[in-house]
Amino acid sequence: MSDQQSAPSQGATNEVSHRFVETNGIKMYFAEQGKGPLVVLLHGFPESWYSWRHQLPALAAAGYHAVAPDLRGYGQTDRPEAVGQYSQLHLVGDLFGLLDALGEEHAVVVGHDFGTQVAWNAALMRPERIHGVVALSVPYLPRGPVSALTGLGQALGPGFYMQYLQEPGVAEAELERDVRASLTRIFHWGFGDSPQAQAPTGPVVPAGGSLFDLMSEPAALPGWLTEADLEFYTAEFTRTGFAGGINWFRTIDLSWELMAPWQGAPMTPPALYIHGDRDGSVRLPGMDQLIPNLPYLVPNLTRTVALPGVGHWTQQEGPEEVNAELLRFLAGL
């Protein structure tokens, strides 16, 4: 079970409250603020509820009940040991169990990075419970003839970082050797002003190398990240380690197999897609074809928004722009 400590309130989140609920066989920790229609915020890797610290007060002020959980494997939410318990079916089940525990039939879901998969798949599997989907960084990726892990591995080779993360214990040992330094490198690597924004080949670990061959040690923190922010993330991952978050990557093939019943199912809820124009994720192979054709895959897509100068950490790098787009989308539902 998770360690039950209180998360510190910082800056704009000083009115945020925190609690646990039981969902889908695990105990889930979440932050919440405001009253009104439910908006659930789903973080990516390596993050936590805290990545939504700029959105919680903005949504609450606009009349929404904003809920940002630590997802399975992260923060104070439970971290099952078995890798197979991190499939998309488990993660989507956690989300709907959260809605049930809150007594809510419907929600708008907002996902960033890997959290977008949970948001999109929730809308695919139970569209009657999802009023809308907002995806940050990663667009809708319909199930193809092979998994994303296999497809990108074929395109970029065995050094593609998702392939590199597959071996149990290897990436964890690297990242946990100095958690603060690891997070500093990762958060700078994805920043709009970092070299990854112009990398022509994608995130590929050289043969015989390590994750840190991708990520140089920065001279200073990226502009969006304060010392207090870094301290919060460092404390969380020092306590939990990285295995829970990395296990999401290790179930990509399993999730692809389990999602076979939804092959070709329509993506019907209203949706919004936001990405930074300097996000390396949108330069991965195939994205130049996928993103312009997203309206064909998501018929009720209202807008695709590219935020100038923003990298991968979308809602943290461009909080005001993301908040404005979120509120505009919510007002139109």
C-alpha cells in the first residue's frame, strides 16, 4: 500500500485538498479543488498530480470540480509489483472506479503524455461516461497492425527509449542513482528550449549507452521549473522509485493485445488536442501524417492547437495558454 503522507500545498495550490479513495482494487491518492462538473486531470511520466498545479485553481475558479490523481504506480497511489497490472485496461478501470467513488456518472478527461492514452481509451471504451477529451502532447493513436512499441522500434531501432525501458531494473538503477539529477535532465530534455526540440532522429539511446547519453546535464533549471517544483518531484520519486511509472511502458504490447475488441471502434466524444510546437513527441515517425488527419480519426475534434515555443511539458510550460484553451473547450460542451 502507498505511504500516506500529506502532499505540501505550494503557491497557487494552497486551496487544494487531498484524499484517498478505493478504486479497482487499489488505493488512489488525488488532489482536488472547486465544485461543479467533474474534470479529471491525468498526468504523464515522470510526473504526479502536481503537474496540474496551474490548472486546478483555474478550473475551480471557473466553476469546475478539478481532480488530479496520482495514477497507478505514482506518488501516494498504490504501486502493484506485477508488471501486468499496469495495462491500459487496469488504468482505465482505475479512472472509472475513481468516478464511481466520487459519485459521478460523467467527466471530462484531460491527459498529458502517457495520461492521454488513458483519456482516449476511456472515451473509446465508455463514451457514454466521457463528456469530452483533452489531450496534451500526444494525439489519438488508434490501434494499428502492430503496437506503438513495435512500430517505433522498427522505425528508430532497438535504442529507441521505449525499447530501452523494457529491461526490468536497468532504467530504474540509472534514474534512482541520483533522483534530483535524473529529473533535472529529463525535465530539461523535454523543454522547448532544449536540443530535443530540434533532434532529427528522435530519442534513441546509442549502442552500449544509457538514458543519460540522450540528456545532457543542464547548467540551470528550465524556465518553467522552480526549485520548489523540483524538490517536490525529487521527494516523490526518492520515496517511490521509478518502477511504477516505467511499468506503463512495459505493458504497451500487452495493452495492444488486450485492446483488440476495440479495433476500429469510433472515437465519438468531443475532443481538443494541444501540443507545443517544440515538443519532440510530435516529430516522431508518422506524426507528420497523423496530426493533420486527426479530424478523420476523431470526428468531433474541435481544435488542434500548437503552442509556440512550448516543448513536451505542455501544461507546465504554457499554463496560461493551456488554461485558456481548456476553459474555451469546456464552455462549448
